[in-house]
Amino acid sequence: MVLRHSKHVHSKKVVSAVMAGLIAFGGGASLVSADESATSTSAANATQTPTNVFSDVSAGYWGEKYIYQLAAQGIVTGNNGKFRPNDPVTQQEAVTMAIRFLSMQDQLSSGAATLPTNIKVNDYFTKYVELAFQQNLLDKQKESGYTDEKVIWGAQKASREWITEVLVRSIGRTTEANAAKNKATGFADNAKISPDRLGYVNIAVELGLAKGVNGNKFDPQGAVTRAQLATFFSRAQAYINTNYENQFKGSIASIENGKLELYADGKLHSFKLDASTAYFSSDSEKRLQSSDILPYTQAVVIVNNGTAAYLEVTDATQQVERFDSTYARLSPNNLIWLDTGSTFEELSYDPSTVFLDQNGVKIDPKTLAAGSLLTIERETYSPQKKIVSIRVKSGLVNKTGTGVVQNVDTANKKVTLKDSSGYEDTYTWDDATVIRYQNQILTPAELKNGFTVNFTVKNSVVQLIEVTQSVDRMVQAMLYSVEENGKTITYKRSGSAQLETKFLVEKPEIIMSGVAKPVLSDLLADAVSGDQVTLTINGEEQVTKIEVTGRQMEQLDAVTIVNYDPKTHWLTVKDTDNQPRVIVLDNKTKFESSNGVTLDKVEPLLGAGRKVSVSLIGTRALSLEVVYKVEGKISNINTSKMSISVLTANGKVEEVPYNGLMKVEIFGKSNASLADVRIGDEVSAQLASNQEYLQSLKVKTAAQFEVVFTEPLKNRIRVKANGTTSDIYTDKATLAGENGQAILLADLRPGTLVQITFQGLTAVSVAEVKLTLGEVTGVDPSGQVLTLKDYSGNSQSFGGGAGVKVIKNGSTASNLSPIISGDRVEIRKDTQGVTIIQVLDKVERPFWQANQTEIQVKRNSMNDNFRFNLSSNVFVHQGDTTLSVQSLKENDNIVLYLNNGVVVEIVKQ
């Protein structure tokens, strides 16, 4: 969009007529019968309120930005201080807006206007509608078919598809719309869009001027509100070269004391600012405050009567440069000399240049001392490169100020702060430095980038840092106790003996390695050896997150009971080194057994010779499980002795006898027997209730499947592999995403590849297989490394040495030699950790049409497949420009890349 100050001059008669028409937009249903005198009366009332202050457009309203922009440009206005954003727009009003949008008011007929016989409008709008026909903003043949006798043409509410056609015609894209008239839009109600307006909807969506509504619908016959129409026309300004006479684009030279200076068109312009000035940025619809606008940034300014009515920051990057140099001396006529080491450089400044000391306090330039190191800041938007400020940098710093933490270097005891003027300085701290938040003392490690602070520096050493904003902060601590009602926790900070108690939020996040969905009761609190945790504490001093980082718990696996005393609840066991250990059981101990989970139910099983697994802190038992299984790898199978030896994780070999009743479970193998078990297999050996014999042997296996669908309420997932479909229950399984994060069963979508680990016939884990798709950008000459750019634009490298399998065109290779740059590939790991690289199939054809789930291309022959399913996140692009499927036009040359028959990438040639 070209935005520059132009010198169009309109007569007072035209201007007053424009104002009258603007007010007519607020008249609602009465517009239909309003005559020019009534309209003029409304105009007189409306001038009492500034054009960009509307009492019914509240701060934060979704269309606020676009309404104020078009109001400032004179395209819309309100009536008696109101805009009526939710009122529907009539066709005659919309046409009038389109003419003003194109700044064609000076082309309105001065004589009597002539319209087609069936086109009836209010007198005021006649000349606007006439000009719209002349400029081809309206299709005379289409509109001449209007036959409704109950509502005149001009008073007809403008529909979304009708407005879309006017909008696309206004920006000169009629030819493109005609070319897109036979292409489906992809909206669910595509069939309801009038065939003769289908192309206009396609182009409007492609250009981002119009979007769908709820349920992926376009709602073609839906009414358009004033706020919606303002949004449409505001977006469309990017596609026209209209020069609005009161609009400027340039760089902000200064903004203060109710005054804006803007450098535009090679000169400095000065405008007033008042309470009605609306401030926005181009990358957000949220209204800004004047204090958010920084000098030396780029902006568009719309001016009414010398006052900036609308200011939009188009680039928030300050156009300034900074450099350090050594001061030599001042010269007359506002010149400063700088010592470059080999010569002197002379720079000029003016009375607006600010001189600052090390603390940011203004000083007289005459107080500068020769040899001082200065930071020079000057703007870069004008040829003059005016010096904005000169600041003393050298010497010891003594200052008090407000700033934002930029970096904390705990190793070197340094903190970098950006003060309120935008300068960054790095200071050291020492043992006397106080860091606090509210009434609490913080450690330097608890300071985080982005914290807003007040600070005091003396002799370049930080004396005090006080965090002033509500922030999330991290505390390293040992968990002392957790209140039974789950409202508070008590802890000791690392390195401190003092106890601190904090409230918990209603549902704090708990992270514990190896536990998918931990709860508060899983935490171990103890006065001496509680869990080591990292706590996240919010600005309200509530704990929002607890992450267990260390646990001093000891685990005794499959130890043998020597004695149990039910009076003292002392349990004596013999550990793996045949040494006696005394363990104390209490009502906080978690029990697991075939009899039950309470101490009185477990006590009958604690006889001498039985095996139990115990977790404990010191001598206190946290949990006790009566052993009914031995887990590990098969180290020996002795069929003559009828015993199986299992090497456990702690390196101990457990020999367990079996009998003829032992069952063997292996997923995918019916009627499995001991003959199917191999040395090295991971197993779970389930013991009989008397712990004397193996009852079953469950072999651990893993396989990869494609998800068909999930049934969360039944804890069931349907999967398929090698043409076979299976239903698998997941109630005993942990579920993880491709990055190892805990997920829910409902998070797995159809088509997802998962690796399921089984213990016998039971699924114990379901993990999403990480798939990397992208374009091969290189294969090194040795064939050991493949690099690719994934569909997020990130570059990744993959080893091609041992353990790789490449599948291309139906053939398989054990090295990277079949792969060339430009190939599209899918990379994953199989159950054995082998890297599988699947080269995607490629189809190159002219585009025909598409909907939400399918794309169709033109055939080369009758035998060609022309219909392909689309991936839900298909990557569509032309070079580095990302496109949408809806933006493709008939006969565009495209390349499809298919993974298992589904299109995952479309390249427009």
C-alpha cells in the first residue's frame, strides 16, 4: 500500500455532502426514508463529537482498530458520538463507503444522476451508486435483475457474498475472480454461495480480506455489520494505491508534551496529540497507550485539523545506532570533537540533543571531562543522522533506577540491566547485595530475564535489587510436609534451615520422572530426607508447579523376611548381601499384596522366608510390596531342573522353579510355550501366591502400529499393522507423546504411528513415534550424514552409519546412497532403534480443485489416479512462501509428495 501525503482539494459543498453521507451511516432503518434535509440535520448533530471517539466502541472491542482507522480517513463516522458497530449495512451505504475507500468523491457527478430503472436508493446516495456503476464496482447486469418490491435496492441489507464482490471489484481483482469461479472454496457451506460470486469469495479468502465463521462456514447470505465492513475495507487498503490526503507515513522524530513530530516525504511535520488520538500497531488489534509509542520508530499517521487522529506503528524497531567514542572537547556552533586514536572526528549536535551522565541524569555538555568514554546515539531514518543523545559511560557508576533484567551470570556474579531509557549496563554483586521480592529474600539464581526491578548501584556494585512485578519464580528446596487437605506445603530452601510454608493453587502441576500423572500423595515429605524439588511460585505467592529433582529413598528389591514383630511393627529382612536390616512400618506406609493394601491385611503374609520389596528413608518404610514377580532378562532355562534364571536390574540372578501349569504369554503368538522364550528376553515372571513356583512368564515385546481410532471411555485403542487390526486396552499402560511428555488417550489422532510395549498380552506403554518429514538438503560424500529441512523450516542432521534402512521406490538399502538432495523423506526409529528413512512418492500434475480433505489434479491419461487425500497439516508452499490449499488456481503446476498415499506436501511451481 502506498501511503503518502497528497494535495487533493475538495470544495466546501462536496465536503459538507460527504459529512452528511457519513452521518447517514448511523441512521439505521430510518435511512430508507430520510431526505437530504434530514440527513443534513444529522450531520449537524454529529459534528459535536470527534470522529474517532465513539461511546459504543469499548476499549478492546475486536473491530476497534479498523473503525478508528476508517473514521480518521473520513470513510466512516458516527452519529451523536456513537458508531453503532453491530448495525447491519445496507447496499447503498456499502457502495458509498467503497467510493470513499477509493477516494473518488471528486468524481461524483455534478448534474442529475441516472440509475437503472429498478435501482432505487435514497436521494443522497444516488450519485455514489451511479459512480459505482461507472467504475465497475457494481455489475449492472446482475443488479438490474433485482425485483424485490417490498424493499428497495438501496435499503436491502448487504449480504456477505455481495459485499465480497464489491470489495474484490474495488481493488481491481475482477479478472482473477472470473478465473476462480469454478473452484470450490473449501467452506462447509460452499454449495450455498451463489455460483456467480464463487470466484470473488475465493479471491477474498486468498488475499485475507474475508474469513469464515464458526464451523468452517462462509455464511454467504448473512448480514454484514458496520464493524465487519470497516474491517473488510481496512484490510483491503493493502491492495490499492489510494492516497488519502490526510495520511502520512514516516519515522517518529519525537512524541511528547501533546506533540508528535514525524519525518515524512523528506521533511519534518508537526501534529497535535489529544485524548481522542487512537494508537495501534500493525501487528496487533490491541489499542496502545501514548506511552507505548517510542521515538525513532516507523508509523502511519492520519491527521484531522492538525491533530493526529490515528497513529499506527508499522515497525517498532527504533531507527537509531549507538557507538562508543572518547571525548576530546567542545567547539563553538554546537560541535563536539571525538578522539579516534589516530585523529579527531567532529560531529554536530543541536539544542534538542540530550547529554546524560552515568546515572542517566541530564547534564550541561560543558561539564564533560576530556578522556571520558561516551555512548553516542543517533537516528538513522534521515540523511542528517541527527544526534539524539550523548551519555557518559566511563568511570564508577552510582545510580538508582528502574529497569528490566537482561541476563544473570551467577558464575561471575554479574547482572545486566536495561534501564528505563533503553540503555544496558552490567554490574557485579557481592555477598552484601540484597535481592528481594515483597518481604522475601531471593538468591541471585532466582532472578530471571524479564523481571522488572528497582535497583541501587554504588561504585558499580549492586547494593539492592527489588523485584516489583508479579512474577513466577523458581525455588530449590527439600519437601518437609504436605498438608493433608492439599492446601499448603512446607519446605526448606536449599542451603537454609528455615521452614517456609506456601499455599498451593487448586491444581498444581506435578512432575515426577517415571510417573505419568503424579498427584500430591506421590510426593515424599520428610523432616530429614524429603524430596528435592523445584517449586514454581506465582506473584500471589502460591505454588503452581512442583518438580521432583531428587529423592533420597532407598529401594530394597526381593529381600527375604527374617522376622516380623506385630507389636512394634518392626520388620527384619536379609538384604542381597545377606546383611540384616530392620525396617519400621507405620500407617503412612503404602502396601501392595494379594490380601489388601492395609497393614492388618498384609501382616499375615509377613512370615519368615517370604520375599518383599521395600522403599524406605532411613529405617521408615515408605512402601512395601509382597513380591509376586521377578523382572529382568532370561539368563538360563534349565528344563531338566524345571527352573528359570532371571538377571534382575540390580545384577542379581534369581532362580525360580516352574511346573507344568506355568503359562507363557507373548503378544501376537497364540498358545505360546517355554520353547518360544529365548535367552536375553525381557520377562516378568509371575509367582504363585506361595512364592514357590512360577505361575506365568510374560515376555516383554514391542511393535509399531498405526492408530485407527481411540475409545477413551473404554481405555481402548484400535490399531493396525501389516493389514491386521487389533483392539488393545490401555488401562495398565503409560501414554507418552513423541517427546516423552505424558498424554491422554484422546490426544492420539487417527493415522498416528505408535510404539506399544507389551508385558505378555498386556500393554504397559503406548508412545507416539517421532516422525520427521522434510526435504533432503544434502548427503555428505561419505554417506554417513543426511541433512534435511523439516516442514517447520528447521535444519536437522541424521547419521547414516550402522543401523539405517532406506526405502525408495519399493527397494530397501542399508546405506544412504539411494537418497539425493531434493528428496522428501519420513524418518523414524523402529522398535530395535534402527533409523528408517522412507522416501516419499512424488506426483507432478496441473491442479484442478480441492476441498478440506481431498485434492484433485488433471490426468495425463485415463489410467492416472487424480484424487488424493490431504493430511490434516499438509504443507503448501511456493519457495519459502507458505500458501493455503484454497489459494491454488486451476492449471497451477504443482508437485504432490505422498506418505502412505496421503499428501503431506504441495509445492506450487
